Amino acid sequence: MDNESRSTHFGVLFEAALQAYEKKTDITLPDHPLAVQLHNCRSIESITAVLLGEAQAFKEFRGSVSHEIDRECRIDFIQTFCHRLPQRRH
């Protein structure tokens, strides 16, 4: 595949992804809050600050989600384990 056809293929995939995103979220890329923030940036420093803020927010979100998933996995494991134990008769 030459560079031009790769570029065309990427463009088609990217456009399809944008349309799928808009359909799912009802937000066009130019209207996305992050795009608006970046559009209003006037320096490299302000762009860097926005992106660092987003990275930190994602890190905190990912941490909270992973704790929730870990807790749910432990609960599922305990429930499964308990159901597989032979029932004791008194």
C-alpha cells in the first residue's frame, strides 16, 4: 500500500470514527469541550496546561474505576467460591 492510499484509507477510517462518535454522543468534534478549550489556547504553555489537566483527570478517573472493578471482582470471586463449597448439614 503506497502512502497516498494509506492516507486515503486513514481518512476514511477517521471520518467514520468521527461520525460514529457524533452519533453516539450527539457531540461534533468542534463542539467537544476539550476541542473548545484547545481552540481558545493562545500559547504552547496554555495547550500544555489543558492537556496536563486532562491527563490528571483521566489518571484519577482510571484509578477510581480500577478500584471499583477490583472490589467487584473480589465480591464475584467470594460469591462464586462460597457457592461451590459443599453445603454443611448441621
